[in-house]
Amino acid sequence: MSQLKLAALICHGLAIVPMLIGGLVYATRESYLSYHATATAYTWEELTPGMQTLLQAMLNGAGGLMVLVSTVLLILLCIPFKNNDRWSFWAIPLIGISAILITIRAAFYVAINTPSNPPWQWLLILICLFISGWLLSYKSN
């Protein structure tokens, strides 16, 4: 594997791992985070049991989807990307950036419509890592 290809793999990996960790955090949550409480103006305990169930299902579902996307990206990185299948050079960043943009859109929507401040800005770094990995993967060939 060339130095550029290795750098591309590292960029993609550095973008995927936080997606996986964040997905696992949300997939296993039993309540929402502090910025969710700020957005709703209710602590978790103040919510009705039905609302708790609904919000937990949504958080766990979103987290589970991010775990799924991250796992697919890791598989793409470990098999077709390493095997130099050129379609994976664009598929990995396309899938990763799409998933991150959906997350940013949701967090930004909450940020502009509530007093909450969800942490979305750091996700821009992941987009930059995916773009860097894409450019490096094509330069390596």
C-alpha cells in the first residue's frame, strides 16, 4: 500500500471511528443528554413515561443506524478499499458525508429553534477527513 493510500485509509478511519462511538452512545442511551433537556425545557424525569419511551426509541434508533453506517464503512474500508476497487474511493466518503450531513441538519435545526446548543460543529472535521481521504485515494493511483 502506498503512503498516499495509507494516508487516505487513516483519514477515513479517523472519520468513521467517532461515528461508530457516537452511534454506540445513542444506541445504548436510557435517557437523553443535557442539550436535549435544554431543548425540551424538561428533565428526563419530568417527561411522561410515554414520552420517555418515544424519545428513547428515537435516540436508540438513530444511534443504531449510525452504528450500521459506520460498520458498513469499516467493511468497505477493509475489503474493497484495500483491494483498490476504485468504486470504494468515492462510495466511502459519499456514504459517510451523507450520514454526517443528516446529523448536522438535525442538530442545527434544534440549535436554531431552541435555546439548546447541540454539538454539531465538530462534525465538520469528519467531513474534511472524508474529503481528504477521497482526494488522497485518487492521488495514490
